[in-house]
Amino acid sequence: MSLKEKIIEKLKNVYDPELKEDVVSLKLVYDLEADEENGVVNIKFKPTVENCPVGLQLSIAIKKAILAVEGVKKANVKVENFIWAKEAEEFLKALDN
């Protein structure tokens, strides 16, 4: 199984608590790029609505899920179409430390 496939499988365990569906099925994550050699992952996340009350929580859960995949050393999660995208990305960067 490729690194990208492992990541997708792991993200199927991250659920939107309001819709009770995973972020992959809901198509909330996209543009997944996984550098197998360096363990660097880039992905985009878009909450269901611009003012999603669990958008920050989901973005953190997505990053943590990706980082839990064997072979991943760094996960870059780009948050889009979310009114608190800038704040979310600051929280996500803090997880790198």
C-alpha cells in the first residue's frame, strides 16, 4: 500500500461530528500529495460551510491522523473556504513543534 493510500485509509477515521460521516466520504480533503521518499504530505481541507463550528477541530484531527501514519514526517494542511482559516493554520503549525 502506498503512503497516499495509507493516509486516505487513516482519514476515513476522522468524522465530522455533526454529519457523522468521515472527511474522505464528505470530500472535505483533497489535493493530497505524499512524498514517499521524504515523508512530506500536503493536503487541502475545506469545511462543509464557511463558518463550520467544528472546522478547527477537524483540521487538527486531520493533521494528527496524517502524522500518525507510518512514514509521515511532516504534514502540511492548507485550510480553505473557512472564516477562521488563518487561525486554524496557526494552530496546525503549532503541532509541528
